[in-house]
Amino acid sequence: MTEAKRWAVKCQDPLDGGGDVIIDLPTELLASLGLSIGDC
């Protein structure tokens, strides 16, 4: 079994009044999931 990792991120308000948040995911997390910037 692999060791669990933890990341801290900040939620950013896009200031559009929609109630959504923007979360920038760390590149190390994306890589561990097999994702890269621009993947949908």
C-alpha cells in the first residue's frame, strides 16, 4: 500500500457571483493522477 499524501490549497472566489470557487491543484498532485495542465 502507498503512503497517503496531503496537499493544502486555497479556494479563490472568481468574483462572478455564481458561488463557485477556483482551486489551483499542485503539479505534483496532477502528475500522481496522470493528469497535466489543460486536461479536462
